[in-house]
Amino acid sequence: MVTVVLIASSLLSGLVFGRDALPGFIDFPSILITFGGTFAVTLVSFSWCQIRELGIVLLGLFTEERRAWREEIEDFKRLAHLYLVSGPRGLENQEKSINDPFVRRGIGMIVDLRREEEIREQLRREALLISNRQESARQVLLAVGKLLPAFGLIGTLIGLVVILRQIPHQGPDGLTSALSVAVLTTLYGAFSANVIIYPLVSKLQSASSEQELRMRLAMEGVACLARGEGPATVEQKLYALLPAVQFKQRVFDGWSRLLPAAHK
């Protein structure tokens, strides 16, 4: 939320202070060369399905709500307790209320009385499929990030060629259009790649790493449920999968709850 506010504030400030100069930065031939060329080569390099998948992944990147690790582990503890008390029927009643489709798939296999090895293998395949989709989207973004500056340079060379050909026939006033193409294509390519595309690549890489950890956590939690382990064991095993900073946060939260009780 803070990031969105900062970006919006920067854009608004730029529009307010640069509204007089902004029309000078808009040149349709430059836009066509830089973005049109990049889009055309991207279509040739990747299938339409991969490009559409990129759109889906980016949409999920900004719209999906990330839950805290502690909340997910608490859900598995609750499901473990429910499974010990009510068996598969108790999990079946909770299956529709689980928002994560990956976890819901695992719980559904437990309800169907699948073996632990079979559940692990099926979830591992689905996790690999999800990781491949995200990696494919990242590769498309990286290609776009490389193509934008390249077409910016191509536009600059085109503009310079036009300038050299027009110098003998026209005065300085007639060279404005070609000079705009020469300068603005490089600006468009460099700005779009470094301010938009590469930050998206970094954000996608970070989200993919987090998603991979969440799927590992889900697989281990579902396996613990399939073995019929208790809530305390489930909690211990799931926290062991988290990075050290998350484990330290858990210890800090535990001491925070104990200290008020000690003062009473």
C-alpha cells in the first residue's frame, strides 16, 4: 500500500510540475517504433498463450492477498485438531471454506483416503506446474526488458539516418521531427525497461520465491494431516520450514504473550 501511494505521489508531482513540458515528450512515430517493435518481436518469440499467461500472473501479483505465515500455520493446526476429532468427514465439511486451491486440492485427496506418497507426488506435480508458469512469465518480461532499449536504439539510428538525408534539402526547422524520433525512442526504451519492466521482474521473482515456500509449507502440512499428527507437531514442523526471521518473530510473539502474564 505504501509503495502504491509513493508511486502515485511521484506521478502526480511529475504531472503538476511538468504539465507544460509533457506534450514535448509525446511523439507517435517514436512510440510506434519502440513499443510496436517490441510487441511484434515478443509475439514472434513467444506464443500467444505465454503472453496471456504473463498477463494473468501480473494480475495476480497485484490483486492476490498474501496471508501471514502464522495464519496459515494456525489453519493447519485447526485442521489437524479437526481431523483427530472427526476424521475425514470433519475435513470434508471444511474443504469448501479453504481459499487456497493448492491446499484445498491436498485436503480433497485426504478426504478421498489417498495415501501420503500419492498426495505428495500429486502436489509436487502441481507445484512444478505453477513454478513453470511463473518462470515462463518471468522469461517473457526479461525479453521485453531487453527489447525496449534495443528498439530505442534502432529508433535513434533511424532518426539519425533521416537527419543526414534531409540536411542537404531542408533547414534546421525541417529536422525537428527526425530529431525527436532519434532522441525520444532511446528515452522511451530506457525509461520503460528500467522503471517499469525490470522492477516487475524483481517483484515477480520475489513473489515466485514466496509462492514456492508457501507450496512447500502446504505440502508438509497436508502430509502431516495425512499421517494424523497432532496440532503441536504440525506447528513445530511447519515453523521449521520458514526462514530464520520468521522463526525469530514466532519466538518474540511467544515471549510477548508470556510477559504480561508474568507481571500479573
